[in-house]
Amino acid sequence: MFLACLNRNGGAMKRRTGFTLIEIMIVIVIIGILTSIGIGNYIKLTEKARVASVMANMHTVQVEVELFGTDSLIYPSGATQIRLLLPQNMYNPYNKSLTALQDRTDEDIPGVVEYYVYSGRSLYQITGFNKDTEAISLTLTPSRALF
């Protein structure tokens, strides 16, 4: 025996299709959770990449300082003397409009590499800074050839 569901007007009821409000809300909540996890990981990875870029800049500065020292038998007197030797594509990873290299006496800014040469110009120090202007732990030692 066939029983049809009737609506108020006496006609057959159509079957409803689609999603309920609860189902849509659950999907939106799941997408929100996954997005928040992804954004957190993205921010961590971009910071790690920027710190790695500062470390690469520190190494580039060290190579140029050592080349200068090999040619002149003393290290450069300051950042301005090194800046002329650096590649044109070297930039500050946190803000490309700011300098990538400065002297130690200048104000610390995120992503900058600082150069300091000690009196006698036979020993130098290179320091890089992260987004919180904390020194990046990377030890660069000068060549022993100039001593």
C-alpha cells in the first residue's frame, strides 16, 4: 500500500534538499580552526625565513670584510666603506626601505646587520637583529691572517 505525505493543501510534499543551518555552522567552525592553525604556522615560518635572511646578510658582510682585509691588511673603518662593496640585491628582510647594514653606534632596527671594528682595525664584530631587535646568535670569527 502506498501512502503519500500530504501537505496542508492536500498535495504531495516535496522532499527537502540542502544543508541545515547547524551543518553549515559546523563546517564554518572547522574551517576557522584550520585557518587559525595555518596562519600561526605561516607567521612562524616567515619569521624563520627573515632571520635566515639576516644571517645570510651577516655572512655576506663578513665575506666582504675579509676580502677588504686581505687586500688592505686592515679591516674597513665602518659600514659606509663596506656598503660600496656589497651586492645591490642585499636588503633588510623586515623593511626593504631601511638599510641592511649600519654601524654599531646607530639605533638598532629589525633586520639590520651591524658592523663594528675595534681600534687598530685588526678585529671586528658583526651583529644581526631579529624583529624584536634582539641580537641573532651567530658567531662569525675574523680571519687570523691579519694578526
